[in-house]
Amino acid sequence: MANVYHLTTEELEAGLEHILQSPQDNGVLELIVRRPQVEEREVLREGELDLLQGLVGDSWRVRSSTRTADGSAHPEMQLNIMNTRVIALLARERERWQLAGDQLFLNLDLSGANLPPGTRLALGSAVVEVTAQPHTGCHKFQARFGPAALKFVNSPLGRQLNLRGINAKVIQPGIIRIGDVARKVSGHPSTIAMA
């Protein structure tokens, strides 16, 4: 990992146009990653989303949060979702995508303008809802992808576009698979017809 090349600010900015062309709806799920323990990753072809556990088998529920009064897992940060075009630019190799620490990687415009908090996405037989909790890069993200990448995703434009990703919660449990299409939906989860 010590010999990994980190992109420069100029190289990152050059990739922005491709990111901006991400679909605004009907984005494909390209990677599912379960984190059974801190620093462990399991790449899945299929996953189960649960109201209480988030991604079943993921350690979200036992991870502490600085954003809750008692330090428990934050209910609005059950799932971390990242744009595949962003991670492809930052990681350069698909095998390194999972290092971002997110569970779901979608080829979808995750900007606040396209997916404001409260937006619901049907994915497989599940439905998730975008939450208002910001998803920002940290020291681990910088160590894995470089200081320029951290500045890039946390810049005012990066935050507006949610380049680091978004947080979501499960509002209808179900099964998700690689290749599933995430589509915006409205209404109560029980009334949403699945394709």
C-alpha cells in the first residue's frame, strides 16, 4: 500500500466532468461491501438490508458515533453510499474501492440537488432514504487516497456534489444485488411497487 500513487488536485479536477455526467435516476449498484469488523471488508454479490441492522452482517450497529449523545451508532448513518465515478477516480483500481469504507457504490448523482435528504431510493426489493447527516472524509480516507483527495471531496463544491458520499437508512427491508438499479420513489414504503 505504501507505493500507491495519490492523484494531484489537477488530476482530480480533470475527472470532475465525468463525475458530473452521473445518471440522476436509475443508477446501477456496482459494489456491495460489508464491514464485519473495523478494517475488515467483505465484497458481496448479494446483501440483505434490514430496518435494525442496516446491511446484515455489517458492524454499523456496534460502531460508536461522535454524533450521538451516548456514542452509540447513529440511526441516520446506517448506510454509507458513494458514487462509483468518484471512487474510480480516487482509487484508480477497482480492488481499492472497498477501502473507502462505504457499503454501497452506485453510478448515481448523489448531489444535494439531485438527492436531498428525505429522497427515497428503491434498490432491489429494499427502499432506503437519504438522511441529512453529512458524510465527510477523515484521516483514514486521506491515508488511503491522499491529501488532495480529502480536500477535493470536502471542498465547497465537493460537499455540494456529495463527492464523499451520502448517508441513508433502510425504510423497507429487502435483498439487493450487484446490477440492481436504484430509482427514486415516493410514497409510503408499503405502497411502493417493486419491479
